[in-house]
Amino acid sequence: MWRTQHRCSCSSPYAARLSLASQKQHALRENWLAGAFDKSNPRHRTMRSRFDAFGKNVLRETLDLVGGADTQVEVIATSQTMDIWYTPDPARAALRAQLGLLGELAAEPCQFEPFHDTPGPAELRGCVRKQLHWHHELERRNGGPVPFPRLCVLSSGRPATVLDAFGFDPVPGRPGLYRAAPGWRLDVVVIAELPRARDTLLLRLLGARAVLRDAIRELIDLPDGAWERSIALPWLLRLRFEVPAEPSARTTEDAEEEEIVTEVQQWFEQLKQSLRDEARKEGLKEGLKEGLKEGQLRVLATQFEKKLGRPLTEAEHPVLAERLDRLGSDRLDDVRLGLSADALTAWLADPAAS
């Protein structure tokens, strides 16, 4: 069962991002990965924490298409951090329009707070507290008044108590979107109530249980070149590295979401086997002409170029040949499928990579 600065300009959002992430965004990603694979890290202690990290990274990657999105932004005078602080790029308004509801929310600077578990009043107050402190900090940095920033809470389920207690009203024509009185500049998106459409897919990947499962299936069924796959699949595949909780400590929700991770793993293994079979056939054809190893390397180079979205450089060809000899085709499949194009470029350039 089942982040980055701007790239070259063209029609799809993914292609519009620049070829390399900024050093700041790269550092954010590497810090997250360092924690994600540290078995003593608290995020390994529950099943849900893995989906929190997955959702935040997918959201940040998507928002980076149309502006700048920073995670874990410190709020002055508190020990709290915002999950994502986003500022739009006015030059990419056309790309934003392709993101549907998320594009509308990303039309102005916004604090995004995703919740894999449905938040209650205390969690909402905590988000508002950060919003107020952040506004104070922005005015301090500016040396004068700045517009009050918008806060968008993304909730996997319907936070009925929050919606009722704080007077949220549904936004006409936008199922799943609720808005408080204008002065609060506060929205709640109920992921479970979003329509099943492609322009809500990446938001629905922030959902839970059945909503998340369906969104993952839709993601997998998209064409290979779909920009949504390029953003979400590398983070999705990393879920299989997480260490499950002890069976006695799992909740019903944990068990359901472990099934989702298991399904992702099964799909990934099937995909790898399919690619190996395809490569073997192509390699045999090429091998008849130039030798089996040379044919296998040629097919592998073609697969890497497809993932990178560009030809291999002169320096990368011998690197790929050396790593095929040293690491084997199975490891190279894992690397190619599990890394984004930027991370794959870095892997090829790193002499210590394995």
C-alpha cells in the first residue's frame, strides 16, 4: 500500500524553478535530513511525526515555485518557530495561478502552519501568538509599520471546536476554506473537505489516513514528467526509512499510516523492478552492439539524464561508470529514484557519495 530557489522559466511550475537551490534552502534541507535519519531524534518516536515532516517539506517545495519559503523561522521574544514563512515573487503570478487554492493563499506574505493531527483551540492560540510576535518583529526590522501578516492553518481533519469557538465562516465557492473576521487575517483549510482535483493534490498530501492514501495514489498515477511528482516523490520515498513505533505503543491512526508507508515501499520496489527489467532489455540490445557492460551503462546514463532533465556532463559520465562498478545497479536505482534532480546533481559531484 502506499525546498529551493527559482529555476528556468517555462510553462510548468516545476520547470520554472532555477537549476540549483540557494545555500540557505540547501542547508535547511540537509538539517532536516540529518535529523530524519538520526534514530535518537524525537521525530522517530511517533508515526505521525514522519507525516508532519513530509507535509511541511512538500508544502515548502511547492511554495518555493512562486516565492521564497523558509521553515522554522524564529519568532522574537519566544522560543516558538513558525513552520513556514512565505513571501511571494510578483514575477511569478502566472505560475501561482496554476496552484489552485494554494496559489490563492500564496498571493501575499503568509505564515503557514500545517497540522497532521486536527488542532484544538490551544494550538490555534499558539499560532496566533506567533503571528502577533512575528508582526512585532517585522515592524522592528522595518523601523515602522508593516501590513499585518496572514496566518493559514492547514488541518488534516475538521477542527469543529476551533471553527465554532472563533467564529470562522466558510468561504463561498471554496470548499474546505474557512475565514475568521477580516481583522484577524486568519484562514483555516480543512484538508479532508477539499475536492479531489489535481489543483488540490499537493494540499491533500498534507492530509491523514484515507485522504492521504488517495492523494498518494493519485500522485503515483500522474505521468512521469508531472511537476507534482518531482516535488513530492523524493520526500514520500524517504518515509520508508523511518523506524516504526513499537507495536504495543501504536494507536489506530499509527497502524493505518504505517500501512500507507508499507504501500509506498511496495510501490517503490515494483517500480525499481520494472525499471531493472526495462534496463536489462535495453542493455541486452545495446550489449549485442558494444558489449553487455557498455550497454548497461548507456541505458543507466539515459535514465539519469531523464531524472536530471539534462544531459550528463563529461565529468559525470566516468563518475557514473565508477559507481556502477563500485555500488552496483540496485544502489544506483535507489539513488536515482529517491533523490530530487538537485540532490542527484550533488550526489554525482560528491566524491565521497555512496
